[in-house]
Amino acid sequence: MTLAVCFGGLALCAFVVLVLYGRELGRMATWLRTHDAQSNSRMTTEMPGPGFAAMARAVNEALDAADDERQRAASERRQFQRDLASLSHDVRTPLMGASGYVALAADEPDAARRTYYLEEARTRLGDMERLLNALFAYARANDPAADFDLRPVAVLPVLAEVLTGQFPAFEERGWEPEVRFCDEAFTVEADQEALKRIFENLVSNALRYGSAAPAMAQNGRQLVFSNTVAEPDAIDVGRLFERFYRADVARAQGGTGLGLAVVASLAKAQGIEVSAAINGSELAIALGFPDVS
């Protein structure tokens, strides 16, 4: 009789525990189904023991991660809207300028003035073409389906080709770029055309915004592009690789704000680490290449 009572008590206890467990699981499931994704509330448990506490902790961690992702996505959407507004302004300004000069030329009887107006219109159309080309390059650099042909590439010949192509611009400024390689046979794993684009953008950036001839120095697996800038305090190196970021001097000179963003995207796609620093009046942009396997 006593044994039967014990078994009955144990069975009753087990039944009660199962009921409580089932009720708690149901309460948690209901909370998950009805939880407002925008709410800061978090799951709690009314049952003792580590199991339910661990479950509530895991759910809350997942909710926190999802909330962080929502905030990041919302921030990116806001930034994208600002970028679109900036892009719209940058495209509209030269387009309206070109249209205005064309209209002036159409009504101008003097041949010399008409030629001047048409040259000004051509200049503004050239500005718009550069912006659209930069946008195209940025889109390609960020295309997840882009196919990069990574293979061993000797760096110095690619850099020399870029510098040769920019010779007229250097000559116009009276600058002679300084190239220092500890290892002239320095080879990296990269897509040659993408690497060339990175070098072109870095050299163009130095030519456009630098106040003295740039220097390119290789040491170990790193290649550093450096040049003196007129207003180093105006440059936010933390934002230098953001799309459409432009310091005041870049805005004054009509930069697109995409050149270094393309550099960052192409570098990331090839496993190249890119960083920037201001040292006194000098801007230094470093490319850190992974070891060739």
C-alpha cells in the first residue's frame, strides 16, 4: 500500500511538472508569436533551472542581433538616400551648366564668344562623364557576381604603366613621383586589371588633391602611397573610403567622392587590406597584400 502511494505521488509530481513545463513552453511560444519586433522587451522565464534560462538567453541574443541588423540596415538606407541626393545634385549641376552655355551659344552672334560658350559646355559635360564613369567603376567593384582573375602579378610593372599614363599630368605640375621598392620583383596575388584600377585611382587622387609630388614605397607586403596635402585637418581618414565622401577641398575641385571608395571595394574583393593615416601634412594610404600561396 505504501509503495503504491509513493508511486502515485511520484506520478502526480511528474504530471504536475509536465503540465508546468508545457504551460511555460506555450507561454514562450505565444510571446515569440506576438512579440513586437520594434519593442525593446525581452523574453523571461517563470520556471526555475538552467534549461529555460538558457533558452530565454539564446532567444534574447537572437533578438538583439536582429535588432542590431535592423538598425544597421536603416542607417544604410538613410545614407543611401543622402547619397542619392548628393548624386542628383552632382549630376544636375554640370548638366544645367552645359545646357545654359549651349543656350547662350545658340543666341550668340559673335563667333569668339560662341566658341567660348561651347568650350564651357564641353567642360561641364566632361565633368558629368567623369562622374558617370566613376559610378560605373564603383558599381562594377561592388558587383557580387564580379569575377576576379587572381594570379601572381608583379607590382612594379603595373605601377610603372599607371605612372607613365599620367606623365602629362605630372609634367604639367612640374612633379616627379618618387618610387621606392625594397624588392623590385615584389609579386602579389591579384587581378591585374583591378590592381591597375586601384593604382590609377590612388595616383589620380594624389594629382588632384596633393600639393606636392607623391611617393610610392614598398616594404615587405605593404605598398604605401603618400603625398602632401594642403588642408590635412579637413580630411576625416575614418570616412575617406566611404562612397561620396569628400573633404572641403575635394568639393571645391569637383571630385566625385567615389575614387577611393572604388579602391576600398576592389581591395576587399582581392583580400587586400587598405588603410589611411594623416602624418603631419602628409596623407598616406597603405595597401597590405596577403602572402602569395
